[in-house]
Amino acid sequence: MIRQSIQLAFGASLVSAPLAAQTIAITGGTVFPVTGPKIERGTVVIVNGRIAAVGTGVAVPAGATVIDATGKWVTPGLIHADANAGAGVRSLGGFGEDSKQGDVNPSFSFATALDPEALGIPVARTGGVTTGVLLPGGQFMPGNAVVVDFAGNRTEDLVVKPSAALAINLSDGSKGAGGGSRAGTLARLKTLFADALEFDRRRLEYRRAATQDFSAPAAELEALLPALRGLQPVVITANRKIDIQNALRLGRDHRLKVVLRGALEGWKVASEIAAANVPVVLQPNVDIPSFDGLGARLDNVTLLRQAGVKVIIAQNDPGGERSLRYAAGNAVRNGVSWDDALRAMTLWPAEAFGLNQYGALAPGKVANVVIWSGDPFEFSAAAEKVFIRGIETSLRTRETELFERYRTLPPTYQSR
């Protein structure tokens, strides 16, 4: 099957990928483990791409490379749950590499189209973003989200999960694909789900052509089964209150592991989202009403958090992934606690997308670590060192190269 071939190409997950054998000790900084209180003058020890120890009084292993982080802040690498990097100039979206023709493509993963030389990848690292969830383009059921780490020289090096979550679109822009109405969209989904389960029960008959026609090819029905068995999250884009309620109803009726995306009017049904234990990926800076979300407001994150919803902060911004932390800062300005804002870009997206070895500074976790000059939510702070899988990565971007090249113009140009 398509899904199986992709999994074989990339392996089950990043953690099987070879890591450079090195030991690093980050000492003296203010460490934010995420799963516990901050640690003043803490130490983080990294061994072979994993976090080996975190705390005060931690012994520095013999032969370790010691990095003095005194006066600095140390956090897990940020996870952008609606990322673009890998899809920016030398662009996936610009050339349609993130989509497949048709509107029912649950088996589609664009993992093989990721470009390690995409200009947005080092830009992401300058914003402390080490991991991204990239969603497929298209409407209705465009395919699978891909999880990547923003480091590596080959496509295989980037990919953490080639099929991380099934994407479904219930926003107003998808209505034509779903049958011209909300009712048509939901009816089509229910038919697809029922056919997938029927196909699974009657595989032998299907091979003998002894079944009725199904609503999608066998490969697509097969690809729905992990979601229907609760083995894979389902990212449902829904902004209006009615669409959010329909998404929650779909999750309840079909026992799906729903992750809401968009949720511009989520604050209107915050208690329902919390009761369903559904996390929400949203952009906290969106406050301009649109046809797909007349009730947009800046304190959406705050109201959802007050109801007990785990909110995942995202930010699709022309500035790229580096704007993610500023979106979190604005969420704090509008009432979200600082600690929750950090969890919204680390621990909670890791939990939502089954990245159990990500999202926190704790022994055994993948060593995606950022050393900041100060509070990462402040404009004046910068990511000074970024480690991905325990290896320090370059913060040099195309912008850096252009600045250095043209900062001093030749005399011929200076006189003009």
C-alpha cells in the first residue's frame, strides 16, 4: 500500500535515525523543563541525541562539551503545529507538491517532496522552532500531515512521521467538495467511514469482486482505518461554531482522536471542546471577522484555556516560523499564562500528534533544545544556540548571506 511504502522509506520514526555520538552539558542557565517548575542555574546533559539528565547539581560527564548558559534561558525546541518550512521558496505549496488531484486522498503523504534546502528551514531555527507539523494542501480530505525536524541533508533526515494525522476540512471553503452543504459534507464523510469499515470486514469478497461498489478506491479506504481505530489523530479544520460542533460530533460518533484546527469561534463552545478532551490548534493573532469566522477575537486562547482546553499555538505568517514565539507573546498579553504559552508550542503539540519523545526537557526525550538570550516571547530576545537531535545547527539564513554580501557596496554603487 502507499502508506506502507512511505513508512518503509522513512522508517517508523526519527528515533531510529543514526545520531552523532557526542556529549554536551548546558550549564548555569534558567531551565524550563515544561513538565515541572523552572530550574535556576540548571544543567541539561545531552548524550547521543537524547537528554540524559536535567536539574541542579547534575554531574557533567567526563569529556563533555560544556556550554555556559549563565544568564540565558533554556527551553525545549518549539513545535509549530501548522508549519510552512520545507514548503517555502523552493516551495511545496507554490508548485502544488503538498497536494494531490482529487478531494478524497487519505493515503496521500507529501513526505517525499520535502526539500532539505528550502530557505524557510534555517529561518525556522532562528525562531527556536525545531519541529513542524506540515498539513497537506487541498479541500475536504486532502491527505496526511507530515512531522519533520528542521535539520538534515536528505529528505529522510527531516521526516519524523510521514503520516502523522489525517486531515479533514469542514471550513466553508470545503463545502463544494463535500456536496455543496454542511449536510452533504457530513453525509459524505459518514459514507466513507462506513465503507472503510465494510471494506475491512469483507476484504476477501472485495478481491473476488463480490461486493458492492465503494465510495472510494481500496487504498483510500485502507488509509482511513488507523483513524477509525483511534491509532491516528484526525485534524479537522473548523472555524464556525456550527462546524466545530459538527467536528466534535464526528469525533464522538466515530471515536476519532480529534484535533481541531482554526476554531475562530472556539470560545463560543469552549466548554464543549473541553468536555470532549479535544486539543485546538489556532492562531492567537486572528481577530478580524471573516465569513468563516464572524466571532474572531484576540482572547480566544484565553477563554479556551479558562475552560480547560489544551491550546496549541500556531502562526501562519509571512515572516515564517520565527513569528511563532511572538504569537505566543501576544497570547500572554491577552491573558494566557506564560507557562501555558510555552506548553502550547512544546508539550501539547507533542501530545496531540503522538510525539511522545518530544516537547519537554526530561531524561530520554529527543534533545531538541534552544538556548535563548532572554525571554523567548520578547522581541529583544534571540535564539543563540539551537540543538536538533543533540546536534548544534546553523542559524545562518539566506537573509544573513544577502546582508553580508551587500552591507558594503562597491564604490561604483556608493556614488549613485
